[in-house]
Amino acid sequence: MTDSEWAMIAHRMAKLKVDYAQVEGLEYHEETNGLNRVIRDSEKWLGRLKLALIISETAIKTGK
């Protein structure tokens, strides 16, 4: 399950109101979330963008 699925399930399937809390961003800890090999900063950024795309696509598709 991605970060967006639970909210879409609650909203679209259970018909519950979903709200949000505005934040400045999620903390990203390289030692926890990163890869186990050395890669360039541009490759790290691309990986994060791909993950954001997966989460966004999941939000659109869940419960439809």
C-alpha cells in the first residue's frame, strides 16, 4: 500500500471525509530510505520523483 491509498479508500469506498494537515515536507533519511550503494545525487532525486509518481498514480486509481 502506498501513502495515498488509505486516504482514497476512506474517501471513495467508505465515503468518509478526508482532510489534510499542511506541512513543509516529509523528512527523508538517507540511511533509512536510501539505497545500499553509492549513486549520484541526480539518481537519488530521480528515484524520489519516480516514487512520487507511483504514489500519485495510485491515488488516482484506488477505488475507481
